[in-house]
Amino acid sequence: MDYRVIKENDLFLMTDKDGSIAASNTAGHGLYTKDTRFLSRLEIAINGKAPLLLSSSADENYISTIRLTNPHMEEKGQLILWRESVEIERTRFIYEDALYEAYRLTSYYPKPIEFDFSVLLDADFVDMFIVRGFQHGDIGKITGDRTAEQERLISYMGADNVSRETLIKWNKAESGISEDGAIHFGLKLGHGQTEEIVFFIAPVIDGKRPIQYDPAEAKGKLSASYAEWDATTTQVRSNMPLFDQLYNRGVQDLRVLLTDLGYGRFPVAGLPWYAVAFGRDSLIAALQMLPLNPQVAKGTLLTMAAYQGKHEDEWRDEQPGKIMHEIRYGELAGTNQVPFTPYYGTIDATPLFLLLAAEYFHWTADAQFISELMPHLLEALDWIDQYGDRDADLFVEYYQQSSKGIANQGWKDSADSVVHADGRYAQAPIALVEVQGYVYQAKMRLAPIFRQLGETERAERMEREAEKLRERFEREFWLQDESYYAIALDGEKQQVASVTSNAGHILMSGIAAPERAEQVAKRLVAEDMFGGYGIRTMSTQSAGYNPMSYHDGSVWPHDNSMCLLGLSQLGFEQETHQVIGGLMKAAEKFEYNRLPELFCGYDDSVGYPVPYPVACSPQAWAAGTPITFVQALLGIRPDAFGKQISLKPSLLPGMNELLVERLRAGAGELSLRLTRNSAGSVETTVLANTTGYTLQMA
């Protein structure tokens, strides 16, 4: 990453690697909450000169430590400050909606020295859509900039009549404040002496000021919250260090991406630009996290239910029962200049909402929660039948109504992502292959739950609808020439005959006939789809293939994870191992073994995965991908009705032991050890089982 980012709940900070937000930066660096930049400049200097970077760490998402030093300073032969005399240790973290930024300045010069240390800050309160260059519009203005003793308050009144302010405080009396707003500190240090200056920077919306804590207390509480997260998540160890590192990286990244809007914690989509509730991304990440911490799925479902569509509104592509795509809180959203309040232009979020509810029940047996969620589930099912399938052909299709909405409304939402074999872009309404699988899986997994909760008639109807969908799906989507499923049907009900990864998502649903599922599984790891680092989004043989594209030949880790869930569930062990191995090989080349949102689709003959230039990192569903590795190797699937957990355990080549502890299911936890015996077979030892479920070995 060429930037550094930290986040806690709904506030995040993005800077360059030395921790600065330069006035000239075009990358959108800043301190953000509610889609507004509350800090647009943060530069430090020694005697007016920018310090030199020594090291910059980003392995911990909640705290960042950056080390810098001074350049050599000499004027007309007169020494001002010898190079590398002063070490600046810049430590920052976010706690309870405020940024704490500490500067520890230590002298290593052999004699006492005097120098000026300055911090220059500013705020522009620009809406994130404007920062990113996507939108312009009517905006407010700066209404005040007041400086008092060890405090500065910059005020802005938005066009949405929301008061926004940036409160800046510091713990040491300044020696002066220059015309450009830089805060100066005259320091005198002997050899080995240290001076610490701490800044407290807080966004204030409509007068609501965050509490200012003692920095040590705030840091301690933040660290404790991470320790608590570790104590409540599934722990994994193996004899493969890279596997363990990748899993632990995912667990930590998922923690930093959790946000609570008042309904329980859920994963935002990713940093830096998607730190918001995001229908499909949040739902898929929560699905990935079920073996890690199923309570996140509960928070995600409640958050999505709270924003479920209520009306028909073309501007927001909203209909009753529909689950949102994305919500924004900035000035442009508040003045209705963009439709993201929330925006509902997504075809897959609603079936994924239903699917996650069903899978959450099987992992937790929490029938009471499903009963409480029932009105929202019924509304979502009604949306599928009434709005998702407007022409009553059994397929759920999308088309854009909003003038500022999104044209392609599946997870591959770029304009060029649904391509015919002759290179034409498909025209809406479009029925995507994976969406039909999600609908089928949701209805088949929910029907028995509905029956248990007294919704017998609806349960039987869902099963009939699912069977009819399966039969028609097999007729309409299968490409005889490719022995594979089309990515979609277009507005003329014609097959969009590109070979893509989308079809891999249906393997977990059960909608595909067994012999066709096997053909899909084999094709996913064939040379045209698998280049050594993971499954490509599009075959190299398809007309739209472009390894540098966003969706037409790149590799998305989460896309691979959705395929993995089906591959392992259906017993395709070799293919499962090949996909996991490819992603591990890719992760080894990325900073901190962190899988990014996506990377280019070049094969492994290049020698390394080619980064995609603007990939988000960390990204929730990329971070969740290593969690699915564990689920795939265990081959685990819980059944809340039978009070049973099915296991199809396997180990990767070179992996001789896998220890999984405190995996939450049912009423308790499950701990297992997989070992490879001298004959090469995998043996499973149950270390603890308080789930109330019996184990069934395949």
C-alpha cells in the first residue's frame, strides 16, 4: 500500500506513508466520518523542513507507528541542526470518534540542541463524492476558525443545514501560531531527552463533541477491545506459517472493519472509500465470518433490516422489501444531490439477506431471532416475487431506474462486466447466474425454518418455487458448447455466453445438477480460468477478457471464496486445495500477507501477482476469504434441525496438522485437530464439543 490507514467504528484516517496529509495531495488523504473530510491537512516540520521517513508500519489496523528524523540543516556554513539528530516517533490511534496523535521527539545529538517543531492542520469538510471526483454540487462554507489556549475550532455549515466542526487540542503550550495556522513548539533537548506532544482531533457534528480521554487510558481501552475480539473468535494453528499468518491477518482486518450504527456490529465494505454499510459486501463478509463469530451476522442482518426498502422510489432504485446497496451520510446525500440515502440498486443483496438469515440459523439454532426477523424476511421474499421477477419468468433480473444509479447491479458492477461472446455488452433487464443460485439456496434453506415457525403454507410455496426455478435454470442457462453456465440472460432472454467465475457461486446452492456441477468445478481450475494465483473473473478465451480490468479477467479473493464454499461442500477436494494454494501464493507477495480487494489476472509465469492500481485494502470480503479456507478444509456444514455438524476434513499438500479451537456453533463451541497419519490419510480428533450438535464424518 502506498498509504497508511487506521479506523475505529465510523472514523478513519488515511495519510501517506510518513503520516502526512499534504495540501497538494490528490489521493484523497484525510480524516473522515459520515462521508466528510474533517482533516484535509496534517504536516509536521523541524525548523520548517519536512522530516525524513525511517519506518512506517501498517500491520496493526488500529494503531500506527511511524519513525522519522530531521534532514541536515546548514546555512552559509553555519550548522543549524546535524542530520539525524532528532528522532520523531509518531503514534496514532482512534478511540470513541476521535483521533489521538502523539509525537515523541528524542535527541541523539551529543550536545544540547534547540529547534522548532511545528504541526500544520486544516479542514475543508469536503464530501467524499467530491474528493473522489465523482460528483459536484451545491455545498456550504467555512463559517469560523477560532484559536484559543491549546485549542482550535474550525466550523462549517453545510448546504444540508448540518453543522460540522473540527476540534483540535494539544497538551503543551505552543510558542506561537504562524499566519498559515501552523502550531509551533520551541524545544530544548539534551542527549537522550524526550519531549512528547499529543494532539486530540475530533469531528463535531451538530455540536456533539466526543469525550477526550487521557491518551494512555484511551489506548488501553482500545487494545482491550482487540484482546476481547481475539478471545471471542475461532483460533487456528497449523504447521504452515503462511496459512496461519493469512488467517490471523484476516481476523484482525475484519475487526477493524466492524462498525455499529445502533443495531449491532457489522463489516463495512473496505478502506478507504467504502467504510459504510454496503449490502452485498457486508452480507457476504458476514457469511464468511459465520465460523469465526456468528454474532456479526446477526448485527449485519439487523442493520440491513433497519434500512429495508419501504416505498417505490425511482431516484433511489428503491422498492418495498428490497435490501440496500449502499448508504452515505455526506452533504451531497443530505441535500438529495446523490441517491445514496440509502441507494438500493443491487440485485443480489436481497437474496443474500435471506441466505445469510438461513445460514445464521443453522450455525446458531437461534430460532427466536429468526422469528423476530420474520416480517423482514417475508418482505424480502415478496420483493423477489413482485419486483425481482417482474415478468414472472422465475428469474430475478435487474435494470437501472435512477438517473444517477448503477447500470450493472450484480457484484460485477462495472459497465463492461456482462459481455456477449461477440463483444456486445448485454442490455437490461439482466438475470445473473449467481443470483438465481442465491434465490434457490435462500428458499430451500429457509423453507424448513419457516415450517418450524408455523409458516407452513409459505414454506411449501417456497419449495415449489425453488424447484420450478431449478428446472428452468438448467434449461436456460446451460451452454452446451462450453459445458458451463452462461453469466446471464439479457433483456431478450438470450444467453450471455461468456465463461466467468459467477457460475462458481452456484455450487454451494444445490441448483446445479451433479454432473454439471462437476463440469463447472473442473473448468474453474482449468488453465483459461486459473492462472496460478486464483480463479479469474473471466476466461482468457472469452471476448471480454482483459487481465488488467476490474471484472473481466482479474482475480478477486472473495469471488474465489464463494466458489470454495461450494467446491468443498460438494467434495471437490483437489480443486479446493488448488484454489486455496493459489491464493496463498498470491498473499505471500502482498504487504503483511494481506489479500487485497483484487489483483490483475496475469498467470504465475510473471513471478508475482500484479497489483490492481486502486484496489481497496483492507477489504472486508477479501479479509474474510482466509476464514473460508478453514471452513473449506473442515468441510463443515451445520444442521440446526438434525442437531448435527457434517464434516469432510482434508489437509492441504504440505499441511500435516490443523488445530481449530473455539469454533462457535449451536449452543457452544467446537475444537478439532486434523492430522495426517503415516499412511497419508487425515484423522480428526475432537478436543471439545459443547455445541449440542453431534458430528457426522463424511
